[in-house]
Amino acid sequence: MNAHYSLIGFVPYSDAEISFGQPIFQKRGTSEQYFQIPDHISQYIEKFALSDVESREIRYLDGRSVPISVGKLLMFVAINRDQPCFGNLAQIRPTLESWANLPYSGAGFRLQVSELYNSGAEKKEPRRQVIHRARNTVPGGLASKFLATSLLLNSIWESLQHNIAPDKAATLWESRRDINSKLNLTSEQLFSDSVTEWFQENFDLNIQKIEDEVKSSFPIEMLDNSISAFFSSDDTGANINDYIVREIEKISRSSRQEARVAKLIGRLMASPGMALRILDHYQDRASFANKVVSFLRSHSEEFLLPPRPRFIRYLVERLYKLSYPKQRGILLHELAVVLGEYPEFNDAIRDKVHRVYAEPVSIAEKTIYDQLDHPGKRRGMVRAPNYDYITVYRPKYLVKSEDS
């Protein structure tokens, strides 16, 4: 029997005046909260999964509830200041498109509306604008490069799914990690000869048609040629297996497992296609790090598109809970060192430090905040063997524990 659920509220993805939110559902006859899980081949709900969101994070629909069940169209929620809008994509389209034209609508929201409703060449200019804005507003280039990579992947997958035979659509989606790792993307050539042959053999796809469609919907000139390193090999064109071995060796050199975890996530953010292949082969020498590796593998698809702020907050929270209590200050600092340049991670780490009153975090609090305020370069903290903590006058340091 198909259980019935109701949309009862949502968790905003950002603090912007207009933003999307994560819909929250309740199963009939229970007080438990759920997320909807989409069927990636269609726009329908495949199943519901229990939510770990705290009630204080949810914005409720003021006594209203919308019945829904598996097999129905996906539900979307957006909020304009205090005014929520919810329904399936067709139902909320007029409202979202009108909100996107408001003067206080952010570039991120306008891009999301374009990605949902525009087709082909209509998406090109919004994508160009948001990449250009990221280059001009976020220093270091990582954010704009990651954004360009993610939007390019969006464009490629839209074209692949549009051109694939219906009976092969599920197989195509199941192969997405393998496909993303095979892509060799540069502004001159989107698909290498070997990838073209692989697509033709496995899916009978006309890659020239795919490439033409991608170039009509994505501003290829915004790419950095070195972006190919995100997916297939390093900048020197070395063999991909050698590259993976070298990257694993680089990560393994860090003495702290918290630093190794942070570096793995950093590679997933910057180079999702290649990092997923590294993740497939990576095995750590410490138990906490291996738990994180298993968690990242089970949530790998979250990194194939720009990770949502809510998932990033969930990831930081999950890492915190998996880590050893006495090492949690070290963990948050290492995450700040590697991931502080990403605004969503910076906010999530800062929020976690603010909400926690445990001694291991309190000892490191000043240094973590300093790191978040000055991302990109390690600040503070030293190692000292055989002690869990050592307090030194200005600043306070966390040091190595036996489990690292």
C-alpha cells in the first residue's frame, strides 16, 4: 500500500530574501519528518527518507498541509521574504519567474529558475553572468572554476538525457560517475576521441550533436583550459592511474586524519570527477577517516552538481558526530583550513563553532575563527606528541592525539 505524506514545511537553503528550500514532509499518523527522493529519470517521487533536520530549523506552513505520495510529481518550495510558494514545477512557474524579475532577487536564485525552466540557448547568458559574477566577487578563482565546471556538467547531462533512447536512460544515469570521470573538458575539445567511441559503443549517441547542443547552452569561452584536470588527468597529461596514486600519496602525507578528511572533501569540491575516482581507491589508516570515506562514497552524487548549502551543513554536522570528542576542535580547524574559501563551508563551520560549548572546540575557537576570517593560508595550531591538549599563552593550540 502506498503510504501518504503531507508537505508541512521547508528548510531554506540560504538567508537571501528570495531562495529555494528543502521540502519537509510528515507521514500520515506519525510525527516523523521526511525528505522526498526523486526518480532521476523523471520528475516524480521515487521514495521518502527520514529527515534528521531539527524542528527549530523548519519553517512550517502555518497549519496548512499538502497531501503527497510516492509516484507523484516532485514538490518544490521557495520563499520570498515571509511568503512561501510551493507545488510542482508547473504549478509554481509563474510565481518563480515573477520573483526572478524582482530588483532584490539574487543572481543565484535567477540562475536556479533559469536552470529549471529555460531550455538550450536560453540558459547560456544566465550561466555566463553568474560565472562572471563569481570571478569578480570571490577571490582565488576556486568558486568560479567550480561553478563553471558544475554548470558545464549540467549542460552535458541535459543533452545526454535529451538524446538517449528511453530504454537506455536508466543505464546512462547509473553510469554517471564513470561518465563524469571519462570527460576530458577543454574549451577546444569537449570530448576526447576515446570518450566519443565509448559513448557510441555503449549508448549509440551522436557525440557531435551533443557537443553542438552543449556549446549552444554553455559559454565555453568562460572555461579555463586547465579545467580538463578536474576530470581526466593532471595538467601534464600524465596517465590517470599514476595521477590518482600521486594524489592519494599527497593526501596520506598529512599526519592527522582530520587533515586527510578535509583534503578529500576539498578535492571533491574542486574536481568532482577526478576526486570520485580517488575516493574509489582511497583507504585510510585511521578508523574515523575510513568512516568518512564510506559516508562520502554513499553521498557522492551530491558533489556532481554544486552541493546545496543544506547538504554542506549536514556534512559538517555528520563529520563532527563521527569524530572523536577530543579531536573535534582539530577537525573544525582542518576543515576551515581547506574549505574556508567556499562561502557555504565557511558559514557552516562558523555556525557549528558558535553553537558548540565543548572544551575541545572552545580551546581552538579563536584560531578557527581567525582561519575562517583569512581563508587560503594555514593560521595557528601546532603538533606535539603524547598529549591530547596543551595550552600555550597566545594562541592556544590543539595537538596530536594517538589516534591520528
